[in-house]
Amino acid sequence: CGDKVTAYNQAKAEVSTDEMNVEILKRLRGINMVTGISKILVDPSEDIPEQKALTLVIMHPKYAIPIDKVDNMSARFITNTATRRGQSDRVYRNTMIYLACSEAGRASLNTKLADFLACNKILSDYSGALERDQKSEIETRKRTYDNELSEALIQAYSVVLKHSAKGGISRYNLHNFSRDFSSQLSMNMLSELREEEWILD
């Protein structure tokens, strides 16, 4: 039992930020299309084509937004993509909204990611050395962490941002959370943004 705990803790300690980011982006790219949003762009380059209808840009997890401001790195990405298309000025400027991690949400998400990815590591690296009951226990743990991770991802991606020529960057913190990401976007996010008059029907 001690060896199992040691192997698990070691696997957890070895999980890198890059591995966490890959897992986050994989899950975000699996989001189904949402009624009310024309297009969802996950971690796009800064050269986003013109968007004529409402487009949601889901930002890379490296952009974690502090509670009391918008950090410089995130602000630069939003301003550049909202106002420029490559070397040209953007024609359609009010069609993109941005969804980013909160700093606190990312910290909580990292804990869940480390647990989930540690289970993956053990199942792949030690599969030959695991007894059947040990393997079953790790797989059960992995399923639990998988569900917890899905919820943590929704709660982490809770900061909506937009850019306007007059006001610069505005932010809105989502208050309600669904159990799956597509419902979160189509029901909670859109309804809250309509109430705030960020988007119009």
C-alpha cells in the first residue's frame, strides 16, 4: 500500500504545466457547437479572420485573469485580436467575446488535473506491475477525478471579456454553472450576457 501511495505521489509531482495545458485544450476542443453562438474558436492564433456573427474565443489556459483587473498579457491578446486582423484593421469589431480562466479557478483546476493525469501516468507506466485490484482502484479513481475535472474546468472558465473602441476591455464574471460545458455556454453564459446587455438577440 505504501508503494502505491509513493508511486501515485511521484506521478502527481511529475505532472507538468504543459501536460495540464494539453489536457485542458483537448477538453475545450471537444465542446459541441452551441445555439446562439456562430463559431467557437479555441486558442486561436492572433490572426483571426473576420467574424461577421457572434464568435466565442476561448483563450489558452496560460491566460489566467486576476480577480481585480485584467493582466497585461491577456489585455494585449484581446486588444490585438479585437482590433486587428493580421496587418489590417478589423472591419467587424463587436462580434467577438472572450472566455478565460480566472486565476483562482485555474489554481483549483491544477489540483484536479494533477490527480487525473497522475492516474493516467500510473496506468500507462506501471500497467504491467499493477495487480488486478490495484489497477481497478486506479481506474475508479481516474473516473472520479475525470468528473471532478469536468466541473472544475467549467468553474475555472468563468471570466467573459469584450473589447470596445470606447471602453477598452470590459469583464463579466459568470455566476451560474452547469454540469457540462455546452450547456454552460448555451444556457448560463448567454442568458447572463443578455441580462447584462452584452449581447442582443
